[in-house]
Amino acid sequence: QVQLIESGGGLVHPGGSLNLSCVASGTLIYIWDMGWFRQAPGKQRELVARIVRKTDDANYSDSVRGRFTMTRDVAKNTVYLQMNNLEIEDTAIYYCSANYLSTDHWGQGTQVTVYS
């Protein structure tokens, strides 16, 4: 079974930083479109960043562009989301995803809380 396990969430003040990790097992992240999504209470899940399969090029939502950086480490079968200058509005559960055509895999999420 394909499994994705996120880690690295936590509690930070506005302006702080966190680095999220997503370790995959049962498959190689290289063959999947890898994405980071987030979902805040009462809101729909939204795309944060994505790296297309077999590439190192990341795309970002407008709300995080310039503050977040998504990278892929094939050797570790892991993708990362470096989050800088965090804002209260970034508070959400962050999910890792692996996507190809109609097939989607999801991690259980890691909580990011930004508070003043």
C-alpha cells in the first residue's frame, strides 16, 4: 500500500518558520505528481504547492508564493515544504498528496498553528 506520512507541524508565532516533511512508502515519489494541500476548519481543502512528476519545478498558490518553497528529495523518497514568514491565515492541517490521473493518495496531515 502507498503510504504518505507528514511531519514537521507545530506552533509558531507570526513571522516564524516551519519545515514540513512527507515520507512516502510503497512507491517512489518520482513517478507521482506530489502536492501539499491545507485545510482550515470550516474551509475546503486547497492546493498550496505542487511538483509535477519527474521534475523539480514547483508551482505555488498566490497566497504562499514567495514565502513557501516545495522541494523533492528522491534519494530520501521525501518531499518538503519550507514555510517562512508564517501568517495566522496559514493555520491549517497540511496534507501531502501523490497524484496520477484519477489516482490520489493522501497522508493523515500535520497541524500547523500560527498564533499571536
